[in-house]
Amino acid sequence: MFKSILAPLGGGESDSVVLDTALTVARIAAAHIDCFHSYVDSAEAAAASHQVPYLIGGALTQALDRLDTQGRQRAANAQHHYADFCRLYSLGEAPGRGVVSASMKRDCGSADDNLIFQARHHDLAVMARPRSGDNLPPDTLSRMLVEGGQPILLVPTFSSAALLGTVALCWKDTASSARALTAALPLLSAAKRVLLFSLNEGRGTPAASIEAAIAHLARHGIPAKAVTEPAGGAPVALALMRWAMAQHVDLLVMGSHSQRPLRELLLGSCTQSVLAGGDLPVLLVH
């Protein structure tokens, strides 16, 4: 069960969907939501920028001052978003039996290191998709996934109230898929409909593996329907997203299997376009 949920808040528009999604998951088992803001100072923000490192003189000074102001404003916004969230849903800070609770933590220093540390000490991290302008290093998400050791529920920029409507588990006969299934059991148990999706890229996934996965889920009281689709010559990510949209999938569950950059981490040959599309929440398990 997800009893401890990390909700990183960046102080931007995506905070609301992160908080709403974290609450949806927390209600399954009356979990505690640890909201967390890592203050990104001007030096770290400049290092993550595509332009600031090339500035000199007065232009550099002005850019650093602007980044410092932005960092302070983001920190203030994150605190306000947390307070508004707790007030709206009447959440207390002290965990209690049968109720969702929430608290707020703040830290400075390396944002990557802070987030990785926090992820290691929670059952799940709910995060917004990386966006330009968030002042975080471009590999923050991939480092959290590989080094944090816990599942990450990546959410789009809009809220998905139907998160636990139809959940699709992307299945291959691999250890990464098995780990994803196990990690996702709390969400699969709460879903209204569960699909076990496999893509036939040639040899396809052995029928015995699909049947065994369905039986595994059934032992947990989760009825699931197996669906196998031909790739049809389309890129894996495109074929997956087309199928998910046609099936009105609300959440994808995917396993990753390497320590290469994020664009190469996903299921088989599936690329970063699954994430960049931004239309579906995705539970990633390394």
C-alpha cells in the first residue's frame, strides 16, 4: 500500500494537479502526503538554463537577479498552494487512522539530491512532467527514477479525476514489467477496469506469460482483461498512445529497465514521446 506519498511542489501551475492526484492515491489507504519544495538558487537555475551560461557582465548579473527572484517567488507559491490544499480538504498534519493527512517540507541545496533523498523514503512520488522554466536540471526525473528506488506517478498539466477509472499495465515478459505490476497493485486494486496490454512487435509476448500475469492479478482480487495489439509498423510509443486513447485509458503503468537517459528508459523501444505527449498520467517503475 502507498502509505507515504511524496508530492514535490515547484510553485507553478502544475502544483494543483500534483496535489489532486496525490490526494486521489492517498484516499485508497488513508496515506500521508509529504509536500516538498526544494529551493533552486540562482546558481543552480543558471546551470540548468540554455542561455544564462553564455551571458557576461551586466547581462549575467541581471539574469542571476531575475532567477533569484523567481526562486523566492516559487518557494512562496509552493507554500501557498500547500496551505490552500489543506484548507480546501480539511487536512491535518498529524497522520491518523482512516484519514488522509499532509505536511510541508522545504530544503535548499541541490534540487536533484534533495528529491532523490526524499523519494527513497516514500512509497510513491507524484510529480509533474518536466517543463521548461522550472529551473530544474534536465535529468532530474531520470535520476529520481533510477536513483530514488521508488515508483513515480508522472502527471500531465491537467487534473485527471478519473485516474482510477481504466488502468492499463504495459506488459512484457520481463523483470521490469513484473516489478511494475507489483508496485502498481494498490492502484490496480482500486481501478474500475484493468487492462493488461502487450504490443506485438514481431515475436510478441508469450501467451503463457500473459496468462500467468492475469492469474497473478486474479489472486489479488483484480479482474483484468488481456489485450494484444499489432505494432503495425508504427513507432512503439505512437502505437501505445493510439491504443490508450481509443480505450479511454486513464493511467498507464510502465516498467523501465536500464540506467540510460530517460528517453531510453521506457518499455522496450518506447521513447520519451510517451511522456512528452502529456495527455495521460504514467506510473513509472524502475
